[in-house]
Amino acid sequence: MSNSEFNFCVSYAKEAQFDSGLRPFLEYRDLGIQNATQGQFKAHVIRVKKGEDHGSLHTTGLHLHQLNFQMIYILKGWIKFTYKDHGEHTFGPGDCCLQPPGIVHNELDCSDDLELLEITSPGQFETQALNTDITQ
């Protein structure tokens, strides 16, 4: 990989803009990495939408992502996942998880103040919802 494939990129917190994305109860701040790497990577901050009643449970249902790399790092709050063959895990500030390609998982719940950093490769990928039991 040569330096010419990537562009210099800066994303200032004071200029942050959060938009809708994959999950209706979450909002996403694109950090510009996808454009700067010609789609090879994506980095964004994800947080629970403020000021809306989402009920007490924030869940995604069983799914998998068709990608090569996915890492989450918790900035604030907490989030609880279940992973096929790895059980339930609750992550809080400073916790990090590398979710291997194609791992079946489900977000079970999260705090209303959740903020996390997610890095993926490639930047664009498919998410496949599953109608199966995680124990199978």
C-alpha cells in the first residue's frame, strides 16, 4: 500500500455532525476515513439518539456483517452483545472488541449515553439479518 492511496484527513469534534444510519435508535458521526482511504476503511462514532423514546431495550436482532475487519472501542456508557460460540459480553468505557469477519451476533441492550468508535474494512459492507437461534 502506498501513501498515495490515502489522503490526509481531519475530523474536529467541534464540527461534528451526527446522521441516521443502519440502526434507527442510533446516530453516526463519519470521521472521513472512508473518503480518505478510497473506501478501504471506515471509522465513525456511534451513539444513541437523544430526545427520542426508544423503549428500554436497544437490540439489533441476530445478524452478521460481510466485511474483513470490524473493531469497536467504547467511549462512554455500556453495550451488551451476544456472540455465537462466545456468549454474552458487556463492554464499558475503554473496552475494545475485534469482531471477526462473519461472526453472528446480536446487540442485546445499551445505555442511553452509549458512544463508541467503530472501525471497519471495507468502508461499505452488507449486513445480513438472520432468523436463527444463536446456539445452532
